[in-house]
Amino acid sequence: MKRLRIFLLAVLFLCAFGLPLYSATQEFLSVQVKEGQMRSTPSFLGSVLASLAYGDRVELIEDKGAWKRVAIGGGRVKGWVHMSALSTKKIVLRAGTADVQTGATSSELALAGKGFNAKVEAEFKNKNKNIDYTWVDRMEMLAVKPDQMLAFLKQGQVNPPEGVAP
Amino acid sequence: MRLPDHADSDRKGDHPSREHRDDPPLLCAGDKKSTSAVSKSIEEFTPEQEYYIGRSVAAVILNKYQPYTNQPANQYLNLLGQTLAQASDMPEIFRGYRFLVLNSDEINAFATPGGQIFVTRGLLRCCRNEDAVAAVLAHEIGHIQLKHGIQAIKKARITDALTTIAAESARALAPNEVAMLTETFGGAIMDITTTLINNGYSRSFEYEADNAAQTILRRLGYDPNGLVEMLVVMGKNLKSGETGFAKTHPAPQDRIDEIQQKLGIKYSRVQTPEARQARFTKAVGKI
């Protein structure tokens, strides 16, 4: 009984000093696409709460298979992002930042705008002047708006692609 | 395996192009021994880098084939294709999936690692309904999702690229290093386009893409028989030794067999809503 009392006192002591009995770590993910969307529900039909830019860091709050509930702005805005838009690697926009200098491995770090990038493409174009990128650029403009897609789904009696599990 | 009744296809014997398909492509990542080593380095490429690789692969393809600039056809393909992509296991890609019809009677389709997908008029003519077009596009999305294009890059070239990129993390590249990276880039583009246009993927990659396609179609409620019917029409239209699909893909009958056996689909005629058929006919019915 005495041992138990001592044990309980020790636990209370630890709690009083705010020492966690287990550690709760924050997990961050990076946006790995040019433009991401944070949605109200784990579905591409969910309304867009915020736009995310390439390299943005988000805090993981909830993991629901293919969809992740994340927070930005110090937790002020919370919403759902599909996992294919996110990376566990930290996406660094400039070489020579502290992360790079600490020698983080490439499994932890990705460099935005490095390696195969617009500059390399320009050099490649220079060496291959017969290759025309006009229609490569034009086809990028063929984005479908969400309301167009909804109308397309409805008209063709196609199921909405929501909550897809990996 | 019995063919669908309403569309008797000629059972062709082995045609010369089939020998080619048994040769491993430049990098046969379907080979399980090397897969783990290969896949680790593949993961090192970011979606952004895959996007730039994809752009140049697309440009090389468009150097060989003319775009079909018909706006309704391309709009239809993008409405359908981008919807299918959202139902895939990789709905998000650096700058989104984009689709374009190629002005060619050849039966062919190409997918780049950057999300650009091309389909020839010849291939669209093998489709009798939207479900068949959906199957074609879903198959190409499957190749991207499974990173088959990227795996066509020679291993040595991937190592070169990643080594230079790692160096770039600490400092800006010297001019000769930029030149080297550009050369590696050019080599990577060639590895991929050679696989897409000349050699084709391994048989297992093609079946994997068919499998991925079926998953996408099922999620959206498209009839998986659409793919079977398209392959039957293709089987009738493909000429022995023709470049394009015949050279770079398993014979249509082999794919039909694989779909029916592995995926357990018992063929029945495609059932498609009238509205779907109407918009298909309007957009690409007379392509």
C-alpha cells in the first residue's frame, strides 16, 4: 500500500511538472503539387476551404486512408487533402538552407526547382530546336472546372469519385 | 477462352511483333529481383521533376504525331479523363492530367510521367461507347499511377541525375554540371519515348495497367466490358506487323484472356445510359 502511494505521488509529481507520460509528436507534410486544395470533406466534391502552394507545410491531424486532415496557419484552418498531393519529405525552395546544411538525407528532403526543371528544359530546347512545345503548353490549358465535372458526372450517371481508398 | 458472340474476331496466329514483346524493355522493372533497388531510386524524383520529364516526352511525341485540334473531341476527352483520374489512386499530379487527341489513323496511346495522355483517332475509332473510351484513358492513367514511364529510364541515367541533383542541394551547379544534367535529361527522355513508341512495356506492366483501369472504372460505375469490346474491335483492325499498338502491346486476345481470367470478369455486352452514348457519339462518334 505504501509503495502504491509513493508510485501515485511520483505520477502526480511528473504530471504537475507537465512532463508527458507519453510524447505526442507533431507530424508535418509538404505539398508536392503546384496547386493543392484543402477541402471541407475527404472528397473531390468537398468545397475548397483554402488553396495550397507547392512547398507549403501542413500539420497532419487525422489520417483517413487516402485522405489526410491537415491544419495550416497555426491550426486556424483545417481541412482535407488527398495523399497524392502530399509528401513526407520537406520541400525546400532554396539550396543552402539550414535543413540542407544539417545534411538531411534525400529521403527527408526534396528540393523544389532543382534537377529537372525549367532551366534544364530550356537547355534541352536549345539543343533540339526542331522539337516544338506549342501544343505541350496548349494542352496544359485544358483544365476542367469543378462545375463542368459535376455536370458531366450527373448527365452520364457516373458515380462521383469520393473518398477513394488506396 | 470464348470470344464475345456478337463480335467474332479473327484468331490471328503469332505475328512477328509478338517476339519483340518477350524481350525485356530497356529497364524491365517487372522483374522482381531488381524492383526494390529500382523503386527506391524512382521515388527520389519529385512530382515536379516528373512533370518536366513529362513535358519533354510529350514534345517528342508531338514531334512525331500531329495534334488533332478538334475542340469538342478534346474537351470531351478531358472531361472524361480528368474525372477518371480523380477516381484513381493518384488523383493529384504536379500540374494535373491533360488529354489530347492525335491526328493519326494508327491505333495508339501514350502516357507521360507528367500526366500528359495522348490517344490517336485510330484508337478512338475502336471504341463503340463512352465506357470503352473510359477504359482506354483509365489504362493510360494506370501507367502513370504505377510509374511505368519513369521506370523506363536506364538505371545508370537515374544514378547520374540523382547524384547531380544531390550536389545541387549544397550549391549552385557549375556550367559543365548543368550541361551534364541536360544531357542526362535528354537521355532519360529518349529512354522513355523509345519504350513508348518502339519497344513497349513489359507484358506484366500492360496487365497491371489493365488492372488499375478496372479499379477506376468500377469506382465510377463504368462498364468494365467496355475494355473487352474495345480490344475485340482493335483485334480486328490491327494489321500484322503494324507499328504502334501491335508492336508495343500484347495481342488483344491475350489481354482479353488476362482480364477475364485474372479479374474474373465474365463478358456481357456493355450496358450504357442513353445520355452517355449520345455525348460519346456527338464528340467522337465520327472521329
